[in-house]
Amino acid sequence: MIDLNHALVVAFLLFGTGVAGVLLRRNAIVVFMSIELMLNAVNLALVTFSRLRGDLDAQVLCFFVMAVAAAEAAIGLGLVIALFRRHESIDLDRATLLRS
Amino acid sequence: MRELLFYFFAALAVVSGILVITRRNPLAAALYLVLAFFALAGIYVLLDAFFLAAVQVAVYAGAIMVLFLFVIMLLNLGPDDLPPIMTRKVRWVYAAASALLVLVFLALDLGRRLPAPAAGPAGEVEAIGERLFGAYLLPFEITAILLLVAIVGSVVLAHRESK
């Protein structure tokens, strides 16, 4: 029997890794990858709780999270391309258009 | 056997997750992310979520990662274009590390109070499909609209303005 507590710890570790990636990296593409990592951690937590409760509704929610992640990746990478066209760089520290 | 496989996939997921955010080359990061997605698919199988494991491989490791690799290769960044990994925001390292520790302790504490797993249906295609086209039909259709809007939005965003 798999210890579901440990599955939860894996989910939390992955989420923390994603947060660290968003906070530390300046490469826009890697920041988006970190966001995907966080979404995956949430999915793992949902699957764990679904297994715990013997209820499949959380897995349906997981499916919707994946659909939203696909939409987010499409929009996000479109933004990266637009950013690159404008600045010739994907360094997020150089995207300061809204800074007053 | 199941436990052994679980810890293998768990370690693989966490290690490749850390490698994703520490590689300077986005291509290497993307490939480690694919590895993390496959490890998570393995964990889903071990947790009886068979449908999600298949979708994880098809949507995440397939579609989304192809999109990432496509953009990385389209931008064709040289070594000089890549921003450095470590920035002046080193204080965020401490913030992130302490937040991570707090999260892990929270998970362990939460785990002590978890009830015993209840027996339920496995996450097979038929069971998920019945819910998806039954109780969750409206959200499912809204997802279709969301994806359409995302397609149109990304085309508009990435479109080269003609002068």
C-alpha cells in the first residue's frame, strides 16, 4: 500500500520547486515551465485526495486543470514571442514597460 | 513492488523538477520537464488514475512540451541571449527554501490526520467519461470555448504586425 502522505509530500515539494523557479529565474520560458510544474503538483495532490476518498470527482477536476494548463501554455508562449519581438530578449527583468 | 516503484517515480519527479529550474539552457530544462511529467504519469498509474496517466502523457508530455520546444527552437537563443540563473534576488532563495520547508512540514502534519483510504472506483476511462459527459457536461463544454479563445488569443499575440 502506497503511503498517501508521501504522495502529498511529493506534491508539496514539486509545488515549492515551481515557486522557487518563478521567483528565481529571469528566463521567461523557464518561468512558464515552473508554472507548469506547480499545476502538475496540484494535480498530484488532487489525485492523492481522490484516491483517499475513493471519489473520482477530483480526477475530473484534474482533467480541467490540464485543459486550462494547455490554454495557459499557448497564451504564455505567445506572450514570450511578443516579448522577444519587442526586446530581442526573454529576460523578464528587461520587461519594464509598465514600470512608472 | 508498488511502494518501490512509487518512491522511484517520486524521486525522479522531484529531482527532475529541481533540474528544470537549475539548468541555464531552456532546452535541457524542457527535456527534464518531460521526464518529470512521465514520472508523474507513473505515480498516477500507481494511484489508480489510469485515464489521467494517459492524458498526462498525451497532453503534457506531448502537446504542451512540443509547444515549449517549438518556441525555444523558434527563438533560437544563443548563449549570450540567456539571462543568468542566479540573480541579485538571492533573498528569494531563502524565502523559497523556508516556504518549502514549512510546506513539507504542513504536508507531514496533514498526513498524520489523514483518514484511511476509502475503497472506490478506479480512475478508468469509462468511469471518468461518465462524469465528464454527465454531471460535468457544462464545464466540459466551457473548456472547449476556453481552448478556442486561447488559440485565437495566441495567434493575435504572436502575429507579426505588418507596417
